[in-house]
Amino acid sequence: MTLSKPGRDGTTGSPHPTSDSLSSLTRSVDAFGRTIDHLQDEYVALEQRHGELNRQLALVNEQLQTALEANRRLAGYLDHIVEAVPTGIIAVDCDGIVRLFNAAAASLLGREANRVVGQSYLNLWPARRGDESSAAACARGALPVVNSRRQIDRPAGAPIALSVSTARLPSDNGTPGGALEVLVDLSALESLQTEMTRMRTLAALGEMAATVAHEIRNPLNGMLGFAELLARHCPPGSNQHEMADKILSGAEDLTALVHHLLEFARDPKIQRRPMDWPRFLHSTLEQYEENARRRGKTLTLIRRWPESMPVAHADAICLRQAIWNVLENAEHAAPADLPIEFVAENRGSGVVLSICDRGPGIDPAIAGRVFSPFFTTREKGTGLGLATARKIVQAHGGSISISNREGGGAKVEIELPTSIPMRSPEPRHAIPLVSEKS
């Protein structure tokens, strides 16, 4: 056995490495280097994969953001549609809590949306607790209804008539989705139905008036002739002459009534012709004042209208008759020493004529009846003047209304469109423009 020689420090020295040990170490170093290189390659590949995944994730995020923005815009668009529709829409969940209350519903029911959404439907409208046509009832399982008429109370103002329809909302994950209630205001429809009924009544009344007038006119003309003969053959100042004058006066009143009846019964057939408003109005009022002077009346008409007014397409003769009827009504309502004011103005796409008197005004209790035929507050009135004026104005596509003015008196407004639709296609003779000298 060979012993190693001790060193100066007393330790025993290591033996010299052999060639096998060096080879093994070299192989280990090479293997370690290769492992490092492989790890570096894997790291580079991993970085590339990580970058690719980041790019894919960024693309997916961008697509999700685009889809989310599109959904947000679509939801906003649908919200705008729901708010813009003139139909009231109320949505409740399965517990009867209001989740949607659009602007039309707020207007119809007189409630603010921010005070309704999130509240119980039945707490807001306790009177509808037993109403099976409500959204709350439909959410509880009641059958949906279609166009059910309901009179619904509002916090302020009169009750309103509505057409109510309900529908169930789809459920989510097996739970009830609530219900939808759609409200439609029936005011305009019912007003139109009332107006149609009134027009049918007036049509029947006009036919009856025409028949009665024709039946009365012939014997009435005979009465007038005999009364005139009797008055001529009786000595003036005698009782017989006085009685003949009374018969003649009564017959003349009946003749005037028959004339008004026939005028009212006749359906105005409007023949449109270009018409210059200032010339027409000046001529119409001049002629009315002249007729008043012939009747022995002193009448002052205050005129006001702009120099420039749109050319109208109207029937000058019919319109003149309507204005005269209104002026006659104002003349009888106002004291003789007070003027009547006539104002014309351009408004929107039409012209508004205002006739104002300074009489006692209109009793609110009868304001809705003044245009009805045979309604009058005058002792010898026929009640057909304003009714005939209304027919003529409506035939021109316009409207007429009456109200009390501040400071006393009544005001009649006639609103006429510049382009007046023709109601009857029947041809008539051409009607010339009404000039100042006519």
C-alpha cells in the first residue's frame, strides 16, 4: 500500500486526477450546456407562445368590447324607441314591482317615472287591486287581455279612458318573468266617434229641416200675398190694418226662418279659387257695414291685418257668408255704441280671423252649445247663424271656436289653412275674386 506524503500543513494531498475523471466532467459540462441551450430554446418558444396568446386575448377582448358597445348602443336605441312611442308601456316583475315606465305612461297617468320604477304596482294604483286587466294581475297568472277599456284615475285631473292590453314576459331559469301592460289613450278616438255621431245627427236634422222648409214655403208665400192685399185694402190706422201688418210681419219672420233652414240644410260645396286676403277682407267688411246702415244701424268695425298675407285657395262667397254670420252675432251681443274688432293674422301654415265684441261675453255653461243648430239666446234668433258658419269653415278644412276675452266680451276665432282641401268634386261656375268695388 502506498501512503501519501504529508504536506507542510500536516494534511494529506489529493491524488492527481485521472483521464476518466476529466472525461466524465467534460461530458457533464457538455450535457449541462445542452440543457441550458434547450431551456433557452424552450423559453424563447414560451415567450413567443405567450406573445401569441396575448395577441389572441387582445383580439378577443377587442371583439368583446365591440360586441358590448354594440349591445350598449342597441339597448340605448331600444330605450329611445320605448320612450318615443306614444303608447304607454309598463313592465312589472313577478313580484309586481314596476321595472319599466315610459314617458307616454307617465303622461297618461300623471306620474313621474323616477317615482314609479322600483315601487309596487298595487301600491301605486290600489284601486286596480281587483282589476284582472292590469300588469300586476297578469304577472300573478291572470289571462292576458287585449284592448280592454278602462277608466283610470289620475293624481290630478279627470279620470282618463284607456285601452289596456297585457302580455306575459318570458321566464328566466324557470322563474316567472313578470308582465307587460300597454296603454292607449282613447280620448281622440272617442272624441271622433262623438263628432261622427253629431255629424250624422246634423245630417238627419238638415234633411228634416229642408223637407219642412220646402213644405212650409209654398203656403207661406200665399199667406204673404193675401196679407199684403189685406193691408192695402184696409184703411190706414184701423184695427184691420194693424192686424194685417202683424200677419205680414209674422209671415216675413217665417220666410226668413225658412231661408235660414234651407241655407243650413244645404251642404256647402267649396269651389277653390285664388283669393287675396286683404282685398277680400276689406270688401267683406265694407259690404257688411253698408248693410248695417241700410238697416238703420250705426256700426263701427276696427280692422287690423298685415299688408302681406298668403294667397288662399277658397270659396269667397261661402267664406263671406260665414264671416257675416259671426259679425251679426257680435253686433247683437255688443252695445250699439261700442265697436267690434276684426283682426286677421298669419299663423303657422294658415290664417286666423278673430272677431271680438265688447258685450257681456259667453256663459261657460252654454259655451259648448253656441254652434249647435237652433240654439240661441236672442228673442228672435233662429240659432242657425253660427251653426251655418261652422259648416262653412269646416268645409274649408278649418275650425271655429268661441271664448271670453280679457276685459269683457266674446271672441270668435276662425282658423283656416292656406291651402284648403276641396270636399266636393262637383263642378261649379267660376267665382271671381271679391274686389273692393264689388
